[in-house]
Amino acid sequence: MTNFAARLRAREQLVGYWVVLDAPPSTERIARVGYDYVVLDGQHGLLSTRGILDGLMAIDAAGGATVGLVRVEANNATPIGRALDAGAAGVIVPLVDSGEDAAYAVRAAKYPPSGIRSYGPTRAGLRIGPVPAESDAATVVLAMIETASGLANVEAICATPGLDGIYVGPSDLCLAIGGKFPGDPDVADEFEAAIRHIAEVAAAAGVAAGIHNPDGASAKARLAQGYTYATVSSDIDHLQGVAAEHLATVKG
């Protein structure tokens, strides 16, 4: 855990995967592939609190260096604390619009005196800590940049003390800059300018910069562009895509 946090804070290049299905055996298999991290999506994914716990246990059961992160459902102390108590190596916090929002996320994820996290490490106490300072050092807090306000305030967000990095949600960001749908070609230039700007601001602030990607080629390109960690697609998208490929092969 500590190694992952240190690597992310050092802006090393990391590659992750996204999980939306409540299917621990498949999550365990994904964690065995060799990704640096696997994100369990507690916001838009099909995962309950128990599903997040089971997913984190499945990632650990894989036995490698892969760690489990959780995108929590909201910038709220309850889901943030619950994810960390369950053993997440960090949280991705959605809809961060300002430096004040980012500061709240950090406080929610950290124990006193620097934060407001309630002490109840539950499963995390077996693996991260249980000394509060050790837990704070070993877990990361990442703020999503995905709204018009978040983009406008990205400098203040990246300058937030205790924030380890930012994470771009490209679908919502595209809508935020005027796209009619994610990937709208009519705003492609504005979108790419925003993507470059976010990476540059994060680099200047010395924090990690991450982004979601539809495939490995896109993730590789974003890392070359200056992003320091990149997530590849999701389990549900790959399940459908591979199934469709095999069906097309059979039918010629």
C-alpha cells in the first residue's frame, strides 16, 4: 500500500483498470493480470457496499502488487470513510468543483488532527495502519475534474494541501465544455485543449494526473502526453466487446 501511494505521489507512470460489475471472481482475475491498480466504481457501477468490500478482498486475494481504489458515490465523509475502512488504497472523489470541495475530500479521508475521518478501520486495520498516521500516509485522495467549474478551478484544486492527484472523467468533461454527447467531434479541439491544460496544471503543482480511457492505445497516448496514471476501459465493456468479436468470427 505504502509503495503504491509513494509511486503515485512521485508521479510515476501507473496503469489501472475499471470495474463496474459485482463479480468478485472476475475482479480477482483482472487483479492477477498485472495492473498497478483496479478501481471499483461505487458511483455509476453496479456495486453495493458489500460489493465494494468483496471486490477489495478479491483484489487482495489475487496476491500481487495490484491495489484496489474506490470511486465513491459522492464527496461525502460517509462513503469516503466506508471505502477506506473496507481496505481501499485510496478514493477517487467525483464532482469536485473547487478548492474548497477538494479540501473537504481530503479532510474526509484523513484522521484528526488533519481530517475528520472517524476511527473505525474495520478491515483496513488488518492491512493499512491501524495507526491513523500510517493509514493517512498509505492511502491516496484523488479529485475528479469533470465539470465546467472543476475545469475553471483546476489550479486551486491541484494546489489543495493533502490532495494526491486529480482524475479526469472524459465523458462528463466533454459535456461540460459544450459537447452534445461524450466524444462529440464538434468540441474535439476544445476538449483536447482542456485535457492538455489539466495535465500541465497538475505537473506544475506536482500532483498526479490521471485519466480514464476507452482502450490501451489511448491510455498509452495520454501517458506520453504527460498524464502520470491512466485507467483502461472496464470489465463490462470488455465482456461485451470480446463476446461480440467471437460471435462475428463464428458467423464469418
